[in-house]
Amino acid sequence: MRWKKISDAVIRRLPLYLRVLDELASDPNTQLISSQELGVRAGVGPALVRKDLAWFGEFGKQGVGYEVEFLRDELRRILNLDQEIKVAIVGAGSLGAAFARYTHKRYSDDSSFNLNIVALFDNDPEKIGAQIDGIPVYGSEELKDKVEELDLQMAIIAVPAEYAQVAADQLVAAGVKAILNFAPVKLTVPEGVHLASADLSLELQRLAYYLRD
Amino acid sequence: MRWKKISDAVIRRLPLYLRVLDELASDPNTQLISSQELGVRAGVGPALVRKDLAWFGEFGKQGVGYEVEFLRDELRRILNLDQEIKVAIVGAGSLGAAFARYTHKRYSDDSSFNLNIVALFDNDPEKIGAQIDGIPVYGSEELKDKVEELDLQMAIIAVPAEYAQVAADQLVAAGVKAILNFAPVKLTVPEGVHLASADLSLELQRLAYYLRD
């Protein structure tokens, strides 16, 4: 099932709500949460919480709030996190390797995360054939075959800027539909492929603006 | 000099423009750029480019465009990137170490970056006293002294989620005014401290939504 015409701004907030519900789910004393409390914990206004969730159904009761476990399950389903998603990292340098370790740990620790790094790709013959936290490193020329064989649905690009578009093109050609780009460069992908950017440099440069108050 | 009341949405786009100008500055044949071209390359509409830049002054000429070198210098000045900014990383685990290497390389390669990682902090006695790409790792208890001694203005938090708020509190107490948080948790900082989040997990969870088209 897919909900049409929902803005990405709404989708961006759903993982924030899910994170709060994950935290609460471990506390047996909290079975209900008000939109007020959910909003405060997620850093979102309560009216916006209600509006965001209303796009997907009637999850709460007026004056009572949301059932934590139920809403958590619903959000996991909406975000496709009720099933394992297999993820590749392109670039097994220090950043790619660190993301592999980090994400692998999240997958082990957190049942709502469900994004499993199962392959790394690199061009360096010294890295190919090695493993990082048990995740194999393949040669880039194996990308297309491995996407099919391992059912890779998502990829993280962690190569230097000058190789990032090539990596994106290879991923798109192999059929990957969702890409998170860490390289400090703007990438072009065809319609139907979803691209997110997590550019450390841009965030740091933005923060620099606020230093001279 | 500080420009008041400019929205963060504007500030977020300035590094995108700067990146385009950096790319063009290495090409001696491109001395001028139109708002149209700048917009296309930055992924921003041309009217918005003109509006964003107009907040800070009259940088372009009608029908001529912007002088690349001049606008680049102005943007670096506006973003406080005309001077070296000293940055700390709290957490010298695999993610912290990878960010240290990555950011150190950006600082060496790119004159508009100007964010220099000069210290890492950790609690692990095995890491304290070591160096990562020549950057020393200090004990967390040295944070306050080192912020003053080294003039650390910005920090990146790369510790596990459960320690991230403690790290933020220590940074705030030491006088750091700008923090980039990589831990998958919402942090609270007092007014006057600027916090940016680069949460890999949230971006991946958002992308997962788009997998089932």
C-alpha cells in the first residue's frame, strides 16, 4: 500500500515519532502517549503531530492519545521497516567502513531500524575479499550481479566526490531505488530514484555562520 | 558584522552556492555566473538565488550576473569561512575517527572549507594520547581546558546515543557555541548554542518509505 501526495516534510518527521515510540516501548508503564507529549519528545508541535499522523489513518483517540505499541507498529509498517531492508555501501574507505560498523550495530540493537548492511563495494584490490564486521567487500564490477543476488534495495555512497556520480549511475543501472549520498557533491538521478544527502561539510559550513553572534 | 532575522533556510543554501563557486573558481574561463546557472548547479530556483543573496548585499548586476571570485569571497566572509575555525570531535570510535580523517582531508584540499579538526576527545584510556592523522586524542576531563587553550569553537558529537547529551552538556559548559550531532538522539542545548543534526538513521528510515512505490 502506498499513500500518494504526502509531502516529504511529513515523511521526514515519521522516523522522529518512531524513535520516541521505540524509547517508550521499553517502559511497561507507558502504554499511551498524547500528541502533546509525542510532540515535545520529537521536537514537533502537537498540532503538526496530529496532522502528520492523520495522513495515514485514525491512530489516536480524542482526549486519550495514541497507543504506543500500536502506533509504533503502524509507523514501522508505513516506513516499510516491518521487514528487513538490505543495504549496500559503496566505498570501503574509513568513512564507508565506519558507517558499516555503525549501521550494523544499529540493526543489531534496534528492532525498528531494520536496515541491514549486507555488502560493501570498492575498487581497491587490497580491500576486495576482506570483511568489515563480517560484511563482505566486493569489487565494483560485481555491483549489478550482487544487487540482484542479495536483493539490495538501498545504498549509501561513501566514495570521494569525484567518483560519487559514477557510483550513483552504477547503482541506478543495477536497479537500486534509494540512495543516501555522503559525498560533498550534488548528484543527479532519474525520476523514480530517491536520493537523500547527508553532507557533513554543508552542515559544518552552515553552523559556521552562527559563530559570530 | 551580523545580519539579523535571516531565516535558517537561507543560511542552509549559502554553502550550496559556495560549493558551486568553488568549482567554478578553478576554471579561468568562467568569471561571471548568472543566477540561472548558479541555481541550476546548486539545485535551487534562480529567483530564490537572487532573493537569498539580496539579504546580504548587492552582489550581482542585472543582465550580467555575479562575479565568481567576488561572490565567493563574500560568501566565505558571510559564513565566517574566511578564517580558520577550530573544531573538536567528541568520540574517537570508528565514526569519530573516520570524520576526523574525512574533515582533515577537506580542510587540506579545499580553501573554502576552513574547518580544521584539531582535537578529539574520548574516555577510553587506550585511545587517549594517541593520534588520528596527526590529531591528538585527549581525555574527556580535559575538554574545558582544551576548548580555551586551543580556541575550539565548534564540535562534532560522535559518541553512542546514551552519552550524547552528557557530551553536549560538557561542550556547552566549556563555551562551545556550535555543535553537530551524529548520535541518533534529540539533544537539548540552551539558547545561543546552535545545534545541527546529521542523523544517518533518520535519513535511511525516511528513504525506506519510498521503497514501496
